[in-house]
Amino acid sequence: MLGSVLSGGGGRRESPLESMAKSAARSVGSSMGRQIGNAVLRGVLGSMLKR
């Protein structure tokens, strides 16, 4: 269902190139999100421990 929403709901199969591009974008996005989450968590914990 989510795949059809992302691809515009068309019934066509995506090409291997599109599949690779989506996979790369997804992994970059999740990696960046994880780094940002870790930085925020570290900042919050650091400020709490300094008191």
C-alpha cells in the first residue's frame, strides 16, 4: 500500500534503477535521522548531567 502511494498509485513495475535510487535515498535518510536523534539525545542527557 505504501509503495503504491509513493509511486503515485500507478500499476507499473519500477525499473531496477528506480529501485536502487529509492533504496539509497531511504538508507541515507534513516542514517541521517539516527545521527540527528543521537545528537539530540546526547545534548539532552549532557545538559541534565551537568547540573
